[in-house]
Amino acid sequence: MTSTTAPKTTPDALMSLLLDQRLVRTATAASDGSWLVRRTAHGPKVVLEGPIEVMDYGLGLLLDAKLELEEAAA
């Protein structure tokens, strides 16, 4: 049994969703609000400097995933 804690902010919740949906491989928050994200196991690390960058990045990944699903369904 695993326990999870509730995300404290919207960027935290978004990163949790991206991890749960396997749209990112790793996402590590820093105490200054930045995130270190890697989409694939051997892909480049991306530094997201703050909440706005986190939201832009995450929403972009979700949009890409949505478009891929729609294309596959067509």
C-alpha cells in the first residue's frame, strides 16, 4: 500500500498528474519553486524556473497528448 500526500499548489498537482499519466519520467521540485523535469529516461533534463513555466510546460504536454489521442481516434 502506498500513501500519497495532497499537492499543495496547482503546479504540484499538474506535475503529479503528468507523472501519473507517464507524460514525464521524473519531476523533482526544489525549495525555490523550480522543477527539474525529464520526459524520458535518457532525455534531457529541463529546468522550469517557476510556477508559470511549470504550467506552460505541463499544459503543453497535455495538449500534445490530447492531439495524439484525437489523431489516433480519427
